[in-house]
Amino acid sequence: MLKVNVGNTPSTETGQADIFEIDQKKDGWYIAGSRFDGDIASIGPNRFHVIWQNKSYNIEVFEQNAAEKSVHLLINGQHFFTSAKDNLDLLLEGMGMQAGATQKVNNVKAPMPGLIQSIAVSEGDEISKGDNLLVLVAMKMENVIKSSGSGIIKTLKVSPGQIVEKNQVLLEFQ
């Protein structure tokens, strides 16, 4: 089973999205609980013609992102942006965990004890996933600590020259 989120804008936060379930059973596909009894024909690369519930749809797949489980479609001249959640995504969401590639970062902790050699960011800086945050020296090796997500730095909890312990909070995000 998939839960599909469909909206006319790339951001579904506008509240204009429809959510429905797609499920495959032994006797066919079901959309929002109703058996799909339509017809789908490929009419070219990434182009399809669908007849469903006595209506005709011309569909073009513009962009697919497998990691985010999203697709940008053009249906009868109108743009739609979809995102899908499978059973694993729904289970993780129910447990309060997100399986997505982008996660909000609350803070960064020291992965090991060491000495803060330098800090590459300041409070209020907006950073992206993979940006260098600071350099931690441990066992005579320089370890560049990178951001695992994006956000704005709220507070720096350390300064260059400071010795830190494992799991000590180094900085916090808003």
C-alpha cells in the first residue's frame, strides 16, 4: 500500500494537496478503495494516455526523485507534484521517526573526545547538509564535523581551544 500526496504546488504545506491510497491486490489495483478499471497506454517516453471513469487524461512525467519518492507530472496541461509513503515510511512515521533524506537537525554532538581546533560557522548562519561546521582534533587527527541536515545556527556551545567529551553538544540549531 502507498499513501500518495498530490498537489498543484511543489510544497504541500499550502493545504491544497489530496491524499489517497493506492493498493495492489490479487485482483488488480485499487485507488482510494475503488478498483482501477481504466486503461493506460504508453504514447512515448515518459508520456501516457489514461482512460478512467469515462474521462481521458494525457500524462507526462517531468521529473522523478526516487530518494524522496516524488514525481512531477503534467496532467492535461496542469502541473502536479506527488510524494508517496509506503508501509515502512508509515511505520517509521507512526514511531516518530522520519525516513526521509532531509531531516531537521536540533544539535550537533561530539562523536569522540577531543580538542576544538577551529569553528567555521557563527550564530545565525544558515547552513545546508554537508557544510563544514568545525574541526575536532582527536588522537593527533583532524576531524571535520559536517552538518547532517540544514538549518540556522542558534547557539555555539564551544570555542576554539576547548576540550570536549564524547556526546557533548557542540552547537544547536533553531
